[in-house]
Amino acid sequence: MNLDIIIPKCLPFQSIAFYSITMPPRLNILSLARSIPYRPAPQPQWLPRPSIAPKAPQFRAYSDSKAPQPPAADRSSRIDAKPLPHVSEEAAQMAEITGSEGPDISQGTPVDEVVKGDKSAQEKLPKVMQDALKSNSNSAPKGSRSYSTMVTSAGGSGGPDMGMLNFPPSSSTPAIPGLKFDAPTLPLPKDGHLKHRYDPVVDQVIGLLMRHGKKSTAQRDMALVLEHLRTSPIPTVNPAKPLLPGAPPPSHLPLNPILYLTLAIDSVGPLFRIRSQKGAAGGGVALQIPVPLGRRQRRRIAIQWILKAASNRAQTGSGKGSYAQRVAAELIAVVEGRSGVWEKRNAIHKLGVSVRANIVLPKKR
């Protein structure tokens, strides 16, 4: 095969050189060698199968035996199978064997007899029981109690006496005809009205805690605040920021959470407010005049200060009671003198003392 390139004679020498270099050959020798894929035919695979399939047994060999089984051994008569006796019963048996006087099983064993002769056990008893063991002069005779735990028949009535007070039987017919029950005695008690059954301070705090008319939510928060005050430790009062005169000792405050709340609010409540009267100083200048406040007004301002300070506190928990916990923590801080509410009260009192000369008293005729 002749592979020479035919060059036309009309082309110049430079074109002939370029044409001879860049022109590809007409035949592609590499295209003749092509790979032929070899794919063998798939061979069928046969899995071995058993000629006879096993069947499940139609009987249970472990329970279908007709042979009589031996009865189970009775261990109730053995000594190690019986329960251990009570400490009082064991002491009574030992006293019967040794011939000494044992405890009375019908009334139980007093604690002083159990720890009698055991100095280590007496040291671990509470202080009240240790004092009772030391004072044997007023102790009851042996084998008796100062109270009864058994039902005895009451004298004359024939019925059981449960140790309760004998209340007189209520009259079946009321004194006033036409009433199903007796009429209430007048005057009614202070907390006898349904809408005024709570303490006035608690009602006022609930009203200021309420948002969007949800009073039940405010009552729940108030209950959580009182619960937190009741379970809190004894506060440490700061002498530089004293509470109201005549306040109970700090150890009594957690026992009465309503008193705790009232003392915290009344202690930081301002005695007066500053009123600006325009033109009173002349020339349109406002004059600051201190105006005294009533008890409910003082409590309102103090509660608003405490709630605002509680809102600015860092949130320590999550859930529905987180705000109530912050309010309770702020009340404890007020009693201990650590709250910033004291600074507001002192600032108002300081300003009121400085402008007390602006008070104009009425002239006597």
C-alpha cells in the first residue's frame, strides 16, 4: 500500500511544508485492532433439597408422663423455715428460760427498756429521749403507759371510746323555722366572706402579679412564692438596713410565710411620695412637695419595686414556677438587706427630708 502524500503543484513551498506536516493520514491502522468481549453462558445452580421434610412432634414428652410424681417435701415443720421472733418475744422467751422478769408483750417494749444497759445506743438517741431517760422520777410505772392504744368501752354509753372529745349532738331542727341549718352568728368573722378569705397583703400581691386577667395563674405563682419562703433557710438580717420595729426574730419567719411576705413589703415601703406642683415656686418653676401615703399605697409601691427587681434577675430555672422563684428570692434579699429596693426607698426619703420646707401648712384663723 502506497502511503505517500499527493501534493498539488500549484501550492507554494511554505504551504507544501505545512500541508505535509498537519494533514492526517487517510487510513487508521489502530482502528483495525478491536477487543472482542467473551461472555460465558450462565450455568444453572441446583440447591440440594431433602427428600423427606421433618415434622414437629405431636406430643410433649416432659409433661405427658403418666407415672406418679413424688410429693414435694414439706419444710414448714423445720426450725430454719420458721420466721424469727420479734425482739420483745425473744426477750420474753429468754426471760422464761432464765427465770427472770421479761417485758410485757401485750403492750410492747418501751424504748428505754430496749436501750437499757447499752450506753452506745443511748448516746445515739434524740436529746428529748436522753432527757427522759435521765429523769426517772416522773416516769410511769413499769409495764404501763401514759396513753392507751386500744379501744376501750366508754363508761355509761356502751360504745367504743376512741379517745376523742365528746361533742354534744347537733340539733336536728334549726332554731329559726324555715332554715335547713342554723343561722350564722353575727358579726361574721373577718375571713368569713368568700371574696375576702385571703390576707389583704396576699390579695394585693395577687392583683399586681396578674397579667391579662389570668387570676388563677397569679394565684398559682403566689402559692409557689409562699412555699419557697416557707422552705427557705433562716435569713440573716443586716443591721444597717433594719426591718420594722417589733418584727419577730428571723428564726420565726419561715414558720409563717405570710408574715414573712408582709414584713418584707412593709419594711421597704416609702412613707411619702414627691409631688411636683407647677408654678408654686414662681415663674413657672415646679416645686417638689412631699405627700404622705396610706398603708395600701405604700405596699403598692413596694410590691411594684420588688416585682421589677425580680424581673431583672437572672433566670435560674425553667418552667411555670421560674418567675415565682425569682420573686421569692427578691423577697429574701429584701429581708437580708441585699436588694436594690432599699436604695430607692432611701433616695425618696432623702429627697423628702430636703424639700420638707416646701410644705405649706394651713393658717389658723
